[in-house]
Amino acid sequence: MTAKMAAPGGGSSALVIGGGPAGLMAAEALLDAGWRVTLAEQKPSLARKFLMAGKSGLNLTKAEPAEEFLKAYGAAADWLAPMLAAFGPEAAVRFAEELGQEVFTGSTGRVFPKVMKASPLLRAWLARLEAKRLEVRTRWRWTGGAGPFIFDTPEGPVTRAPDVAVLAAGGASWRRLGSDGAWAGHLEAEGLELTPFAPANAGLKVDWSPHMTRHFGAPLKNIALTAGDITARGEAVISARGLEGGGLYPLSPALRQGAALTLDLAPDRTVEALARRLARPRGKDSLSNWLRKALKLSPQAQALVMECARPLPREPEALARLLKALPVAHAGLRPLDEAISTAGGLPRAALDEGLMLRAKPGVFAAGEMLDWEAPTGGYLLTACMATGLWAGRHAARHGG
């Protein structure tokens, strides 16, 4: 690259675009390798999506065997495997503890800071980066170029041409927090082909009848959800717009392709066990009371059965099979900007093993800019940090 970026005090200069976890990890890797690093963030402050995630507890990672952990990444598992071997669940725990944040592991294996929020960890992390002399430029919006890079800043247009750069500008969901996907146009203008953005970890659109209104906000607990060849255990919430929740999000790849959704309302019981209970005399009970007494179905689960499957079969085994695979008609995933994360972006073929753009030597990418996806539950955050660290380390070696 020409017109090298100024590096006060000398030394090789690096530019990181994006102040989320992937960008911060890349910046720290470069700093630790002796680089002068400028981090450009378009928002007035760093890691806004990270802080938003922390409002619900900041699920850092998930404590489970490596082979199980990798399965969450689906088709991208083999691509991400070396990066997650370098920074996986155990490393994520060490990272938090080194920043003074004690963690605990919940009953499902999810790992959280004991304070159940992101701000203390972020403050400690930024203080460490400041001590390592990270130069942060907020309100710098990347407007074009991929070497040199053009920014709109409070001081006017600025052009930077670093020795190496790491792009960590996020996906295309939660625009108000900075992940607007505008970078795709910059790279397409440079001749790169991208995989179109699509929602991941998104709610499902369902056109409910009026009788479901009183159940909006009610959870469907301890269910199993299936779409295509993906089955997940967890919880979903009935909302005015459809269904949402952690139990649903792992099904995003299949639902995005139009797969049907079925719910198992009694995943710990067999069809035969349910049928035996349903064969008991009903007496004068209404159907809803009978389902409640025989199966202990919640009111919202009963309402869902009536919403999706009337008229119900009266034969016990047929009804049991229905309750083990209740079809829920839907109209696909909620819009991209409502999704927690994004599929699409820079495809694997566009990057080398160090996450450098093949068409742009010296320019690396990380985080949700890459075309991979994973469900919530610690997988997203761990992989964003892992790819950021990987890109930062390889960028340091490339320039060195």
C-alpha cells in the first residue's frame, strides 16, 4: 500500500475498522506484536452490541467438549476449527478472569460473568488496551476504499493507508448499534463478491388468530423444536409477531430455507407414554382441562395446540403423535435488522487460511463480516473473538 499511515513514535502501522469484540481482539494481537494500531469506530463509543448483549447476562461461551462446541457452527465448523482451537471456551474464561471478572457456569453449560453484565469487563479491557497505547478514533465512518481507506470524520474526510488492516465492521443487523453492513458496498466496489446477507438467530413470523392474543409474552418451556434436519431443546416465547427465543434460534439456517417447523411439547416422554395417559377416561372435562390434567400442558401450550391442529384427533396414539410433532405454520424469519446476528458476508473462498483477503494483500477480516453463523449460547461471541485474534495475529506476521 502507498501513502503509509502515520505511526507516532515509529514502528509498523496497523488499522482496525470496528470496535466490537472481534476488532478489539485483533487490535490487542497487533499491539502485543509491537505494532502501532489505530482503531476506527463509526459510533461515538466502542462495543455497543457487546454491551447490549450484556444486558441479558453476557453469555461469554459454553463449557462443553470441543467436538460438541464445533457442531454449533454447522457448515463452517471445519473452517473455524483452528481458530476455535486457538481461542475456545477455556480461553474465553481465562480472558475474562485476567480482566478481573469471575465467571460461573450455569446448568446448561453457558458461562457468564458473576456480575451478569458486560460493562465491567469492557472497561477493564479498554483500560488494558489504552495502557498498550491503542489509538482509538470514534465517529470515523468508513466510506470507501480498501487500501487506502477513506473515512468521514468530525474533522472532515480522512484517508489512511496502513501497512496492514483488519476489517471487523460487523454484520448487517442491529443497525442502531453500528452493524449496518454498509461495508459490503465498499468491498463490492473493489471487485469482491460477497454472499448476500440473511437473518440468523431471528424470530419467526406467525400469523396468529385473535384467540392467541392473551398468550403474547408467554413462554413455551422445555420443548424440542425441529426444522429440516436440525432439532434443538429449549424455550420459545409467543409474541405478537410470531415466535422467538433461544430454543428457536439454532433452527435459523433451515427456517431461512423454508423448512417446516414442528414442536415436541413433551420431549421427555414417548408417544406410547403419552398415549397411555390420553387413553384415561375424560369424563366431563373440556378438552383443554383434559390436556392440562393428563399432560400438565400450560395454558399457552394448550392454546398453541388448538391454534395449529384443530380439529384434534380423538384416538389417543394419533393425538400423542401430534403433540410430539405439532406443526406450526409460519411465514419465514423476521427481517434482517431484527435478527441478533447475520449470515452471509465475505465467503471462505475470498480469504486465505490467515483470514487475509486474497484480492487485497495485507487486508484481513474477522467477526460477523465473515460468512458463518452460530446460535446464541456463547457460540457467537467466542467465534467473533477467536476470528479477531486469528486475523490480528496473522496480520502482524504478514507485515513483519
